[in-house]
Amino acid sequence: MHHFQRWRANILKAKTRQEVMQVMRDYIACVLPSELLKLPVTSQNALADTPTDIAGVAVTLRRDELRFSGDEETAALMNEMTQTFTAASARIAHLDSRPSMFVVESPTPAE
């Protein structure tokens, strides 16, 4: 398996949306093509071409996981992938909700 806890740790270390996206590209690259082919077509399509809609992929994976009636190994992979994409989606939401660290102040008039 692809070790959800390790990937989750990498997701949590990411400081920007771009870093989370890179972690997810690395994650997808670690999944064997033969494993991806066992996933439902809708999940395969969602994962294709390095997804930019992490939340959308998480939802698609979860929906497909709930409908899946195949082998246990693929079901376990789908569960792990769902958890990983859900964690990435939550991290991006957290990062996007932080206030900007840079505050532009108006200069005060000289007296």
C-alpha cells in the first residue's frame, strides 16, 4: 500500500497550495498504472493529467468507493486514496483560509 500516514505527514508539512499539489502529483506517481486500471473509470478520469481539483477528486473517489463491489485489494487502495485526497483538500482549504501575512498599510501623513 502507499502508506497514507506518510503522505498525510507530507501534506501537513506543505506551506502553500502549490506544495500540496506537488505532494499529490508525487503521490499519484507512486500508484502503479496496473493499480489505477483497477479503479472505476470515473476515478481514473478524475486522477488523469495531474488533477487540479483535489476536492473534486476526493469526492469522486469516495463516491466510487461507496459503490465499489470488486476485490478487497482495490477497495483498500480506493479507501487510502480517498483519505489522502481528502487530507489534501482539507489542507488546501486551511491554507486558503489563512489571512495574508502581508498587510499593506497606508503611509501616515507627516505632521
